[in-house]
Amino acid sequence: MFESFAESLVEAFGQVTYILPQVIVLIAALLAPLLHFATKDGKIVAGASFAIIAISAILVMIMMHTVTYGTAFGMFEFDPFSSLMMLLFMAVAFLTIMVSPVHVETTKHAGEYYSLIAAIVAGMMFAASATTLLAIFIGVEVVSISSYALVALKKNDPRASEAAVKYLIIGAFSSALTLLGMSMIYGVTGTLNIETIGAKVAVMGANWAFILGCIGMIAGYGFKIAAVPFHSWAPDVYEGASTPVSGFLATASKKMGFAVLFKIFFALFVIGSTGVFTLEFQYVFAIIAAITMTVGNLVAISQSNIKRMLAYSSVAQAGYIMIALAVMSQYATTGALFHMFTHVVMKGGAFIMVAALITAGLGEKIEDYKGLAKRTPLLAAAMMLFLFSLAGIPPLAGFTSKFVLFSGAIFVDGAVSMQWMWLAFIAVINSAISLYYYARVVKTMYIEKPACDDKIVVPAPFMVAIALCVIGVIVLGVYPEILLELCDKAAAALF
Amino acid sequence: MIDIAFFLVFSAILFGIGMFGLITSKRGVVTLMSIELMLNSANINFVAFSTYTGNADGLVFVIFTIAIAAAEVAVGIALMLNAYKIQKTTDVDKLSTMRW
């Protein structure tokens, strides 16, 4: 049944089939303002965007199931990797759209809000499926420009306006760096297609323009994934934006940066490995990864605002995922992709929890969480699960994904290798450091006395979203096979 | 034909001016202008390389970049206006209530 459906799709749309999921999400982006103009009801707009993105997600799943993979116009490729990333972006969008209508900081401009979210998701899907530098650049810029506006949508808040201006200046600077890097790579190889670039580099070898281009792109996309020393915007933006938006940016926007980095640099350094300084660049990535996780974890210790603490922990998680860029093996990439998914449920769950508590009238400071276990035992238990999963306590999802990711640094090509052992060692030490500040929040929630004994009531959509994340954290931790296989296939498509 | 090195040096100087303006300037609108300079210096690279290799991809890229830069600055001006309305300043140094 699915096969005949997929065949009829290909027959009807031809090449467009392979960008059909993105196009459907773009329709949601165009429809949302119109719907808000017609109905003036934010909930209807949210429901409609949710439904349209769900159609796209079902389409992606059917196309994955029937192995309908292919290339559209030589610019976008629907393969196991891009389809998996699309599902990740849409999962984050579902969580965000679910909780936004009932969140207290949500703007009155529902049409613009959901339109921007849908546009960002479409941009991410385009960037993850792109095969040329041009398509990647445009996809990433669609995401960036829409997110600047999304952060500023929390109106009349000085922190949000300040965060948006900082985000804009730093983001635009990173775009300029990326563009300069891309122009250098284009000048050296004379083409924009990533795989052709890899093949040409393998023959021609590296020169100064190629190295300059790589540095420009590492710096430019380093800003997008908030790697140290390009991380300074992340805490400000996550603190200033309304909390569902912070969660959305922390979980989805960063993953797009990684998808793009994987695509570009695996093509350059794995396909073109004979001609360029692969080992030197691997060490560059390894050092950035080590510094990123260490700085992220150490600075997170001293934070008193929970959103800033989660932001720095998100910087540290980016460091863990960067291990895959340093090792450049299929196994480590599988781990990185799996960690991206578990990061969505645990970090997304934590941000949704913060949003729920803000809606219930609590503050953003960690001390506001005193005695939460007495006031709302279920939510406190869920928050504890998310935080322990972020720290990597078995049997939760964070442990399983970190296990696969860190062992990817030790087992290279099926044998124990000493080369990246130190990186895995630093990552494990960092996980131990991170347990300190996560456990501090748990201690505040469970041991300290509450300031008042009022029960906390949060709207039902928050409960549903949090329950989904809790299920994800537990199921992915105990039974990771359901996703690991897909991640393995996706990683194989990159090599 | 002019040697390609001249184009590259020109674009590098332009990029340097833009970066200098971005780092030293306090005024929000001037930082937006600096960003435009940096994007355009990359455009010059693309056009020069495209002309020398006879490959039209670079020219296509430039057209898209110009459109993106326009969108970026349009959003940027809107954000600056928003910040000015709330905090009565677009001085980037004064927009620093959040630290660490």
C-alpha cells in the first residue's frame, strides 16, 4: 500500500517529490498569518501548523519506509541522513507548537510566531538535505534570520530586545565569515557541489586559500553550534527569548549546524582525504571539542538562572557531539546522531519544564525551585529525570547516547585506538563535573524547604509534552535499538 | 586582464574594514553597515573567481547573497528600532544587562 502511494507520488511530482516535505512545511509558514487574520485565534493557528507539519512528518516516514530516496534539481537530496534530521526538526517543532499557545510569555502575534517557526523548520530541512554550498548557505540563513525575529517577538521585554540585537550582530558576522570561506573553497575548486569539491580536493591537494576557506566555515558554523570561543551569544539569547523559543533554538537550531558541519567536512576530509591535511583539521576539531565541553560545564556551575545554566550545559553538549567531527568515523557519527535525538528529549523536556513553571508563576532563578518536590511531586520527578539524563546517569537516554558517542572515540575502525582516547577521557571527566550542577538543582527541589506550600498547577498541554519527553528519556535509554539502526544508516549515508 | 590577486587583496581589505567597524563601533546601525561590507567583500571574491574560471555558479551565488543581505538588514533595522523603543538606545555597549 505504501509502496504504491510512494510510486504514485514520484509519478505525479517527479523530482519535486524529494523536496515535498519541505514544501509542505513552507505551506504552513505561508498559511499561518492568513489563518490568524481570518480567525484571530492563536490556538487555531497552532493546531493548523501542527497538523500541516504532521502531514509532512508522515510523508517523510512513508518515504523512508518505502526507500524512496533521490535527488531534486541537483541541489537537494532525500537520503537516510537528511530524512532522519528532518524527523528530528519536526519532533522539536511539535513539542514547541504544543506548549506555545498556553505559555504565559507567548505573544499576541500568533500568525507571525507560528509562521516563523514553520519557516525555520523548513529552512533546517532544506539545509540538512542540501548538496551544494549555495543551498546550504540559503537554508542556514533562512533559519538564522527567522530566529532573530522569533527571539524579538517577546515584546516589551528589555532582555529579549537586547538578546535579539546581540544574536543578530553575532549571527550576521558568522554568516559573513562562512560566506568568505565558501568563496575561497569555490575559488580553489571551481564548483559548489560538495561531493565534487571533495573529489577535486583529493586530486589537487590543499593550498592557503583552501585552508582559509575551511577556517572561515569552521568559525561561521561554530557560531551556529555555539562552540567555544564562538558561544557568547547562546546564554544571552536563551535567557532573553521566551522559554519555548529557547528550547526550540537549543535543540533544533544547533542540530542543523551539526548536520551542515557533518555534510561539508566529511565530504572535504573523508572523500578528499588523500589531498588535504585531514589529521591537522581533526586535531583542530578535537581541541575545540575539548575546550567547548570544559568551558561550558565550568561556567554552568556558577549560574543562578536556570535558563542560563541550561544554555551553558547545551554548550557542553555541543562539545560532546563535536567528538564525531574529530574522530570522523561512522561509529562515532552514529553516536553523535543518537545523542542529538536524546538531547531533544532531555534538553527540550527541561526547557518545557521551565516554561511550565514560569506559566505557573515561578521565577527563573534556581532558588525559586526550593521545595518543588513538595509542591508538585510529579513535575519535580520529571525534572530530575531530565537533569540526570543530561548528566548521563544510567539507565536514562543520556547515558546510552553518551556511551555510544564516547566509545566512538575509543573504537576506531573496529579496534581500540589510542589516538582519541584522551578526548573520551576529557568527555567522561566533564560528565562528572556536569553532575555537580545538575544535582544542585535536584537538591534544591528535594531537600530545601519551600517558600510557600501552594500546589502548582500547569496547563494540560505542558503535561502532555513533558510526559512525551519523559517517555522518550526512559525508552531511548532502555531500548536504544529503535533509533540506533536509523542513526547507523544515516551515518553510513555520509561516508 | 587584471591579475586575480588584486581582486582578492581588495576584498580582503574590504572585509578587514568591515570587521574593524564591527568591533570598534558602538552604534548599532554602523555595525549593520559593517556587516554589509563584509558580505559584499565575499561577493567580490565570488564574482572574481567566477569570471576567471568561467563557471556561472558564483554569479548565481552573488544574486542570492544580495537578497539575503537585504533581508538580514531589514530584520536588523527592525530589531534596532525595537531595542530603541524599549531601552532608548542602540548603543551596543549599553545593551549589556546580561553578562556571563
